[in-house]
Amino acid sequence: MSHLLQVCNLEQRFDVSPGFFDRMKVTNGRLSFKRHIVHAVNGVSFHIDRGEVFGLVGESGCGKSTIAKTIIKLYDPSGGKIRVKGEDITFYDYKQMMPIRKTVQVIFQDPYASLNPRLKVLDIITEPMVFSGQQITKADLKEKGIELLQRVGLGPEHANRYPHQFSGGQRQRIGIARALSVDPDLIIADEPVSALDVSIQAQILNLMMDLKEELGFSYLFITHDLSVVRHISDRIGIMYLGFIVETGCTEEVFKNPRHPYTRALLSAAPSVHEKLHIDPVSISGEVPTALELPRGCCFQSRCPFVFERCLRERPRLISRQPGRMESCHLLEQ
Ligand SMILES: Nc1ncnc2c1ncn2[C@@H]1O[C@H](COP(=O)(O)OP(=O)(O)OP(=O)(O)O)[C@@H](O)[C@H]1O
Ligand SMILES: [Mg+2]
């Protein structure tokens, strides 16, 4: 049976070149016009099955949100394939995506920016039902809207208020109700709690997990918070510079991280590594720019174990144990 979501070798590049004349460069008497391309996502592959939570983790700028936005087709990918329930949606246009929006919904990090400030809450949460082309009367929309508000811990009295009249946590509840309105099979949650207070974060995470248990949908859960991803995900993908460098069952990856970057990431989170007793790996320096990808391994400039092969050959994501994959030459030796 086909996966609920399958992403194969996804590539996303952005042309951020300056104007024509600013790009002009003369070297050894020859004129050239160099383009500036951000390599945001580089050959990313993963799948999500029904009822599963797949977590994408990585530092800021590693391409997590770009993957989410490409899946919901805010951008056409530069390469690769996206399949939803086996259907190839890679180059679907706005109209073709309408029925897909019934299957895949999204919750964003900033609930204020993602809710239309001019609409009342009832209209906000029922909007996806209207946009997905469902034939539904106004009375039914209202009834379903109130039911959704109650499902996420709000009440009918909130239906006619505007987003600015709510707290951050309540606004995220509205975002969740909106996503649930079309009974999706997959919800992409891009840092859904990182803009909230720690105490509110736990409430929203618990709500999200309770709803998943009750309704049986799946999550693509994007975060840079390791304790959140560990708590919530069945499987995870660790990202660096637009690549997935390691993937596997969450507990397996946390107990036995194999890629040097995963080991460094877990070592840098005391709440995680002290409980796990892993050998700490420390890295220095900054993530390199996505404008010029290194020829070999994406992690070469910061890896404490780098050797000659890492500089000239890009490691492939390979499975060495069932359910686990890593891209590292060190593990091939
Ligand atoms: N529309 C765009 N045009 C040009 N570059 C972009 C665009 N969107 C993202 N990028 C670049 O692509 C890279 C990945 O960005 P992205 O927002 O996907 O990272 P992220 O992992 O979600 O980071 P964060 O954790 O901070 O949200 C970054 O280098 C970013 O500057
Ligand atoms: Mg992001």
C-alpha cells in the first residue's frame, strides 16, 4: 500500500541573485554573471504512514520550513517527487491542490501571523471547508465550527471574536481547529509551540497528541526542540544544511545516535544527553552558507572526525540496520 506522504529526493533552490549589473564580474579580462543560488533542500527523502508522527529536527536555516512549504505547494520543487496517498502532486497547481488540502493541513509557528485578522474566528476555522470545495450550508458550517472550537478547548462564546482578542495559546488552538475542520489525514506542524510560554507549550502539545489519538491522523512535526520531538515523534529525521543526515525510530536515534552531527546535537542538549549517557561530541563554528554547498560531506567543516574522503565525496544516506539510515563515510569503514 502506498504511503500517506512520500517525499523522494526533494530539492529546493532559491535564486537570490542581485540585479544584472551587480552580478557582473570581470576575472582575467573575462566577463561573467554569477548567479546566487540558495540550496535550501538537497535530495531529502522520507515517508509518513497513517497514524504516524515523523519529526524533522535541525538548527535554524537547515531547510525544515522550506520542506513544509514545498509539500503544500507554496513553491514548486526544483527537483524530486511528492506523493500523497500515492498521487504524484509534485507539479499540481492551485486548483489541482484543492482536494489535496482536505488530506494535508498545516499549522504554523506564529498563530497570529497565520490567522486573518479581519475575519471572525468562526469564519477562520471553517474557511478550509469552503476552500476545499465542500458543499455545505451556512447553518452546518456554524454547527461544525462550534464543535471544532469545543474540541480544542474553546467555546461558542469565542466564535464571533477576532484573533487579536486571544492569547498566543488560544490562537494556536484556533489554528489547530482550522486544520481539523476538513478531517485531514496529515497535519504538518511547523514549530507549533516554539512561540509560546513553556507552560502553555505543554498544554498545546498534549492537546495535539490527544486529538491525534482520538482522530487517528498523522503529523509531520517540525521543531528544533529535541525534548519536544522525543516526546511526540515515532520516527525522526535529523537535518543539516538542507540534507537529512540520519533517520530512524526516535528512541533508537536518541539512545544510539550514529551520525557525528546527531551526536553533537544531542550532546548540546543537557536535558537529553545526561539521561542517555552518550559520549559527548562537541563541534565549533557556524553552519556554512547554503549559497555554496561543499563538494563532499555537508558536515565536513565542523566534523571532529573529518578525513580525506569526506572532502571529495558526498556520503549517501544508507541503511546499515533495519529502520535506520545515516549518511557518513565514517560508518562505512
Ligand atoms: N523564499 C526564499 N527565498 C530565498 N531563500 C529562502 C527562502 N526561504 C528560505 N530560504 C533560505 O533557505 C534556507 C532554509 O530556510 P528555512 O526557513 O527552510 O529553514 P528552517 O530550518 O525552517 O529554519 P528555522 O528553524 O529558523 O525556522 C535558509 O538559508 C533560508 O535563508
Ligand atoms: Mg522554519
